[in-house]
Amino acid sequence: MATEYEIKKQICEIGKRIYNRGMVASNDGNISVKLNDNEFLCTPTGVSKGFMTPEYICKVDAQGKVIQAYDGFKPSSEIKMHMRVYKERPDVNAVVHAHPVYATSFAIAGIPLTEPIMPEAVIALGCVPIAEYGTPSTEEIPDAVSKYLQYFDAVLLENHGALAFSDSLLNAYHKMESVEFYAQLLYQAKMLGGPKHLSEAQVQRLYEIRRAFGMKGKHPADLCPNNKQGKPSCHSCGGNCSGNCHGSSAEEDIIAQITKNVLAQLGK
């Protein structure tokens, strides 16, 4: 198990990655990691994510109050948003917030990332909805994000940026990277006359594969209310899914049979 100091170094490394990839400018963005139910490490406010060293990293409790911070450093002003994710998603161990250019452009334009354009994006992300605008550093953003936490592992923040979360810091970063790559491809395809979408049947097949692989996290393949009812998935509903979705035993039997068939086709 990594020591606290090693995790601080990892946060600095991810900070460099998002800075070097142009996902943040100046002092934008923030990163956090869960140590246990009442201890979290997070990046400080007013510091470039590309130039951090371990002593920059702050420790806070579950309410976002400072447990430890070096002189001159205090937690990110967006720590409330991170704490809301951890509170409502016990499976999440890391959160990354950034302003990637293409994904943020979609957030500013009010366009969710819901178009099925490539298998990897469908399997890994499903779709990325937009959380309604909230004033930074207030409870408005956590409240807006909250309604999507049980159904997705990444959201766009209206007129703001993007938020990704997962079971590890590296996976949360990869999720952010995937969101930006998907957004860039979708933008460029639109510039070329518009993307050719995967069919609903093709999307459902990819969902079957995701279930067969037992991938962690929240995803429309498992949670979309429309998909549960046999209707088109989130890729057609605009990412506005809500409600609690747990399959019946009959539905679980169907999924189990589909999984068995897919594994057979994959030679498993």
C-alpha cells in the first residue's frame, strides 16, 4: 500500500499531466484522493498544477476542514464538490477536476457528450451529461453534480469544465483524458460534416461486452432507466437519466445469458 507521501507525489504527477496536456491553465483545476473515510489529500488553491511538489498538498476531513497544510497553502476552493462525490459514491477514491479545451467547449455550448461515435468511448464512458451551472466554491456545483453521481463516472460542468472520478487516482485521470479525447473527436467529426453514429444494436452489443468484462463504476449499460425498459439508451436520451435502476431477477437472467453468449464469442 502506498504511503501518504507517495500518494502526494502521485497527485503532483497527475497535476503535471493535466497541465502539460493543456487541460488546465494558470492555477485552474483540482485533484483529491481519499485516504480513509475521514481523511483526504487535495491540491491547494492558487497554485499551478504543473509545478506542485508534495509539500503543497493539503489534508482535509470529510467536511473539507483542514487537518494539515504547510504555511501559505490552503485547500482548493472547490473541495466541497469533491466531498460531495465521496459522500455519495463510496466506491470512489479519487476525483479530478479540469478545464480540458474540447470538453469544456461542449460544456459552454450546452452540448452533452452522448453521441455514440467509437466503441472505446461507448464502453468506457457511455455518455457524459452536463451538470447545471453553479457558482464556483459554493454548494451550487455540488448540488448540480449530485443528481448524476449514481449514474455516471464523469460529468461536464456547464460553462465551467469537467469532473471525473474513479476507484484510483490514475483511473480518474484516465477518465478525464478519455472525456477530452472523445470531445475532440466529436468536434472534429462535426467539422467534417457530422459523425456517423453507431447503431442502437451496435451500442447494445458494446454494453454487453462491458458487462461481460465486469468493468467497475457507473455506466448506462447497467443503470440507464431507458435501457432497463428496453428503450434507446442514454445516447438517445441526452444524458438526462435519473431515478434508481436495479434490474429484476428476470432481467438479471437475461443479462447473464447475454454475458455468457458474448464470452463464448470472445473465446473465454
